[in-house]
Amino acid sequence: MKKVRFERGLTLEQTSNLTSVSKAMLGQIERGESNPTISVLWKIATGLKISFSELLSIESNDYEPISLDNLEPVYEADKRMILYDVFPYNPITGFEYFYIKMLPGARHVSTPHENAKNEYVVVTKGTLLLTVDEEDFELVAPSALAFKPSREHTYSNICDTEVVFQNIVSY
């Protein structure tokens, strides 16, 4: 985030206005004093018009197997939602790919991603309740749904078992 901010000549205050994230929080994130939630990261990505994975600064090697055990997860919903950025955004492919686990009771409200074109969810284990613009979709594995990420959407695990799904965001 700091790199993007400096490249664009933005102050913390200007960045705060663009992202709707407080100047204090942005400063803490840049200094490594705070672990932002997924919601905060999405606000920053949307405000700066960059991909979510650019904020995570994860590089991958071509043609090398990726083990989730070697990836640093991002936690949300009181650590009941665990997100792995498996394939970070690449301007050539135009997408990023996430592997997500939701423990029972987990709920995540995702702010609209104005900088993204499409979002795809593929449930591979359990039942995910996905709400898009107040319309509920109960996705029972194996099932999938595509939608416009510029709309408010919420992921919920309303069952007693873990939900696993893949999330692809195209730009």
C-alpha cells in the first residue's frame, strides 16, 4: 500500500479519503503495527483501484506446486474465515484466486469491489449461504455462482460443518 501511495504522490489523508479507512489505521498498516481485516483490505484495494492481492505482496514462482501450508492465511470473522491468496492478481491473466474456509457460524460482509468485473464462487465442501443484493443463494457442494462484485455481498456458514470454497475475482 505504501508503495502505491508514494508512486501516486498521495498523503495518508488523501488515501484515507479514497478508501474510507482512517488515517490512523492506514499508518498502522504501513508501519506493520496492525493486521487489517479482509474488509479493510478490500476498502483499500477498491479505493486505490488495485487488486486485493497487490496489497498482500505475495510473489509466486511459475510451474512450482503451491502448498496451502506454505501460504500466510488472512483471518476474518473472529478467525472463523480463513483466506489463502493462492494465485495473486496477475495483469496478464487478469484474475486472482482465493481458497477460503469458513468454520460454523462464520459470516463475512464484503464491500463492493468497484475495480473488479466478475466474481465466481465454487463451493467444494459444505453449504455456503451467499447473499448478493439481499438475495440469498444456498450453495451446496458441489455448486457455483457468478455475480457482479460491484454489488454488496455476504458469505455465511449457517451449518454445523466447515465450508470450503474457491473464489475467483476477474479484473
